[in-house]
Amino acid sequence: MSSGRSAGEAGGPKLGLPGWVYRDERFFRGEIDKVLLPSWQVVCHQSDIPAPGDFRRLDFAGKPIFVVRGEDTEVRAFYNVCRHRASRLLDGDASGAGHCRRGRIVCPYHGWTYDLEGRLRGVPDRAAYDDFEDAGWGLNTPEIEIWHGFIFIRCRPGGAGVAEMMAPWEDAIAPYRFADMRALGRVTLRPRAVNWKTIVENYADGLHIPVAHPGLSALSAGSYRLEADESVMHMSADVPEQGTGSWSVRGYSRYLPPVEHLPPALRRRWNYFLLWPNLAFDIYPDQVDFMQMIPLGPRHTLIREIPYGHPDGRREMAAARYLNWRINRQVNAEDRDLIERVQAGMDSGVFRQGPLSRNEICLRALAQRLREALPEAIEPDPPAYPE
Ligand code: FES
Ligand SMILES: [Fe+2]
């Protein structure tokens, strides 16, 4: 196992978060400000934008962002907002992918033009602006960090970087060689009528696996483990050689081929990493995906997801990837039902707070971290917010 330490054994909260924090508009605005905008968000993988001018968009918590590869092959991040009259600059396709032609970002409103380094290069009727210096009107930038090939941005600076946050887990992650991976599919966007924390907590909830996911429990054969530190939760399980249960599970157990670059202990391990506050990496021997919970409102969240893997022409690998997808399609359907049940209960006003088992170290760590940012999340009822 990696070097993560357990959290919340003695000093953590014994009660989970109160129901009102899953539905309250003002609390949600506080979360955007104190939790979500100061956090790192993945945009895509560096292989998704291989050529100069290739870009990917991400709209997160009201901030429109894009990352683009420059003529010098560097990847940069910018706000997708024109400096003239604030128009959105780049559209891209439904998944936010596109290409800037001739190395230029051209605003569709009045034609201001920027280069791929964000510098203002062209202004129609420039002489009509008083005291105008192009140098002062380049695109605004969020922070950017590339971690094992994944491109992250952060709207509000301060606090640890991605690599720093993930340092305790580096030994567990480095063997997968994320940087050499390529997308195995397209971005999927799944809207859910629930609070973002309802999804995040369900992801890190260990107790429901044997009860609510028969397929996943058959696959992990009781080996499910939880670990947590301040910023990262880790759930993992090992797939036995002979699986039981559905044919997808049995087939996956049987066909999953050895992945030579992984050490033997990881060749049949399923890992789930949750990076505070809203980003999950599902790391399997056959592929990895990220799953990002994008909050749209107190009761609305978009799940943004895409898988990546190493080029591998083996038929057994194709079978394992397909069966993995089938197993997780079933798990997702089960989880969708669970999170909707929970959100309905949180919305009802009947639920105030529930107890957290000593074994729910991830849920304890998540509740503690949220309360550090927003101390009112300890109260069973919403505070009287000033008008
Ligand atoms: S808003 Fe972009 S050129 Fe005017
Ligand atoms: Fe689940």
C-alpha cells in the first residue's frame, strides 16, 4: 500500500454533514468561493491537444477557461473572455475541443485577435482608442500545472500544487505512466439533479459497496480498502483470477492480460483516487479515467468523464476494456439511483445529520475538510445569513 495515513480515527467528526448544506443556495455560493475556485481542475490530457492551435475548453464554477498549445509547443491556459467587451472567444465542439487556425484566436464580436501566447495582436480601428498599448491587453490567465500528462488549472491561486498534493501517492501512481496515455473515447457529460457533494461522498463511501453493488463486490471479492489524507482519498481492491457473479465480471477476471510495465501487485488492482474537492481518477490496469463533478447549482451537477489508456493491440486487452466499461455502466446506474435517493432525503428537510462509522475514513476526512473552509457546515440548521 502507499504511504497515505488514516484520518479521523479519534479527532474527526462523528456526525456527517447536515442536510441543508446539500440544498442551500447561499452555502453553495460559499463553496464556489472558498472550496471550488481555489481547487485544481483537470481540463484534458496533453495528448488531446497535440498540435499548435489545438485547444480544449472547460467551464467551471462560472469561469470559462481554455488550454491551448502554442507554436513553441508549450501548453498555456487562458480565460475564454475577450479583453474588449467580454465576449466568449472560442467555442469548439460539444466536448469543448477545437483548433485555432493560423495561430490566432479571433474574437467573433469585433475581431480582436490574440496569438497562442495570449498577446493581443490585432485591433480593428486601433487609432480610435486613446492611449492604447497592446501589451496591457493580453488574455487573463488562471494557474496551470501539468501532472503526469494531465493539464490542470486553478482559478484562485494559493495552497499546494497538484504534484505536491499527490506526493504521498506518487509511488502508487508513477508506474501507470499516465503521460504516455491517449484518449480511448470522447468526453461524456452526464447531468445529475443532485448536489456535487452527494456524488463525491457516494464515490468515497465504502459501506455501500457490498450492499448496493453486487457486481463490483464480486469483482473485488471483499478486498475493498480505504485510505485518506488531507487532500486525497484512496479506495482500492484486487481482482481475483477467478471472478464470480455476472459474465462481465467473470470475463474481466479471466481476460485481463498482464500489463508488463506495472509491478505485479498492481496488475489486478482497481484504484479510485478522489482529489479534494471534486475530482476522481479511476485507475485500472487496463485504463484510467477522470471523473469531474462540475457544480452547476445546489441541486445540479455535471459529471464530466473520459478514459485514457496505452496503445495495446491485444484482443484480451480490448475484451478487458469492453468488460470494464460494462461493469462500470452497471455501477453507474446503481450509483445514480443511490445519489437520487440521498438527494431527495437531503431536500426533504426531514434529515438533519447522520452518524459516520469509524470505518468511513474518507467521509470523515471530506466532512472535516469542508468544515475547515466553511465552519457553518457543523451546524444542524442553516445560519441566519446576513441579507
Ligand atoms: S468583445 Fe471581443 S472584440 Fe469586442
Ligand atoms: Fe457506488
